[in-house]
Amino acid sequence: MEPYWKDEDTGIYLYLGDMREVLPALDVKADLILTDPPYGETTLAWDRWPDGWPALAATVTNSMWCFGSMRMFLDRSPEFADWKLSQDVIWEKQNGSGFTTDRFKRVHEMATHWYRGNWRDIHHDTPRVPSLGLHQGSARVRKEADRAAHTGRIAGSEWTDDGTRLARSVLKARSMHRRGAIHPTEKPIAGLLEHLIPYACPEGGLVVDPFAGSGSTLDAARQAGRRAIGIEKHEPYAEAAARRLSNLVLGGIA
């Protein structure tokens, strides 16, 4: 198939069409799928769940980040039968977009990580973030006394404190609303995608987004030194994503 847009230097390709037709035709093996599928929870024309896509994704990769709501994952749980859930990460936004007044104001989305096969064979490298207020600069050895925990007693330990800690499972990042968003559900790179991609895809690896939307995944993969393939069914969004990616290439933005 001919790509809708491509940059061979960085290995970024965007295809126009239904992922259930395009993905098998590409015949690729990816290190990671990172995607935000249509949840099928609104009346918007593009918000239609593509039946069978998680099973198709399982033919391409053994590792997948998938955005979604709890309702979506519960309603569609049989379609994830080929996958095992490793963890869920919460994206906390600065504000919500819901208009219901009889529930808590929704200011978060879930990103779930799924895998196939043995966990030891899956690339997972949790990003580390600065530990503010703790020792900075040269590393130092820290000791921790024995302590009890709800999972059993944990023995004391000793480790080198380099001023960083594992990234937490709640990631705070401003949503793209009113910030020149290309797509209504566009995901931010800073604070969100920049953590998910390095965790599950090795440097130089291939990331696939079957529902490319604004092209955020492709842009984030390029910035992280990964190759990427995106598929978008709706041409207005594919055109906007291609324009975004072209501007990045021409402008030399890192």
C-alpha cells in the first residue's frame, strides 16, 4: 500500500483507511501498539468501535498501550481475550470535559498496558523522574529498615540514591483543548506519551497507532527516536496529521 504521508529519514509513515484492512496489508511486526481507539460512547460520527480490532492488533505485536474508559474496557472485555493486562496508568487532566451534574467531575482517562506471551520477554523500562527535594548531584547510598507491608514483611534494603524515582502511575498533563488541538481527543506528548513510548518500545523500535487521529503518537515516537506507522480512517484528520508532521520535518523541531 502507498502511504498517505511518509518521512523515510525518520521512518514515520501515515496510511489512510480502515485499520482492519490496512494493518494486515502492511504485514509488519511492531514492538508496540499505542492507540486511542474510538470508545463508542458518543454520537459523534467518528466515534464508532471497530469490532475485532484488539484481536487484529495481537497479530502485529505482543505489547500494547490502549487508552479508554472503565466503561469501554468492561463492555469490550471479551475482545481483549488474546491479551493479558499488566497495569493501568491514569492521565490526570487540568480540567474535565463532561457536562453531567449527577456524578463526580471526570478529569482523567486510563491508559492500560497489555501484553502477550511471557512478561520477561516484553520490553518494559519504567522512566525515572527527578525526586524533588531529595539529594541531587552525586549519588549516595541510602538504607531502609525492615518494615511490614500488606503483602508480607519486607526486609531492609540498601540502594544508591541518584536523585530520581520511578515515574508514578498518575501522570499529570494538560489536555489539548483550546491549545490548537487537531482532534477532539488528541493526547499530549509532554507529560504523557513521552513516558509511555520509552517504557514499552526500545530505542529504534517500531510503534504502530491504528487510530492515528492527530498524529500525536507518530510525533511522540519520532521525538523519542522510534519509528512509527499510523493509520487513520477519516481523511480530514489524516490530512491535518500529515500537515502537522510535515511542519515538524520542515521546521526541524526536535
